[in-house]
Amino acid sequence: MYESPMPELMHTVIDNHFGTRIDGRIYDITGDVTDQYEWEPWANMLREPGRRARIERDCINFGAIYQDEEE
């Protein structure tokens, strides 16, 4: 039985770029970007909750704060 590799979410500190490590290589939507950035595991952000919150707010949620328009 074939077991698929366990992917790992990766992040670049300077560029705020995200990729996925699969079998030792890192990919984004453009393809293999292993050697184009200095990567670190996104799980490392668990140790820095303030920095992680800023990245989630500004880069993942694009800085938007969504509220009901009826409020």
C-alpha cells in the first residue's frame, strides 16, 4: 500500500511567503521554490503568538475585518 508523504506548511520570515514541504522539497503555486527563499516551518510561529497573529491578520486574512453590514 502506498503512503503519501506528510506535507508541512512552510513560511518565509522576510517575504511572508507560504509553501508546502513535500518529500524534502518546497512548493507553492508556481512549482518548486525550495532554493528561492529561506524557509521555516509555520509550526515555529506557535512560539511567537504576536508575530503569528500579525501574519494571519495581514497576510492570510489580507488585513480585512469582516463584520455584518447590518450591525
